[in-house]
Amino acid sequence: MRAGWNDLLTEQAGKQVLVVCHAGVIRMALAHALNLPLAGTYRIDVPSAGLTRIKVQGIGDEAHHQLLFHHGKL
């Protein structure tokens, strides 16, 4: 997931991107973006058709991630 995330940040730098994926991938993206321990990721509730917004400034491992909201609904 991390390699794909970094590729996405590189290829889409400066753009707004919609990523549609399963709850496990969302949990891993949050863990990576917020430096959370992997052992606790299944404590994060990810609802069906939920929205999570992460703002990223920079590229790759040097990027700064900010969680704007989580658990939004369509």
C-alpha cells in the first residue's frame, strides 16, 4: 500500500484525487499518513460508503499528511 500511495502522490502531485478502496486499505493509508502503529489500525471504524479526506503537501516519504476528516457519509 505504501509504494502505491507514494506512486500516487508522485504521479498526481498538486491535484485533487479520489481513491475508492476497501476499508483495510483506508486503515493502512491512515496509519501511513499519520504514523499510527499498525497494531491499532483495526480500531479505526471505516463505514460502508464512508469518506476520509487526507491533505498531502510534498511527495514521497517527505510528504506532510493532514487528516481533514474521517467518517463522512455520502
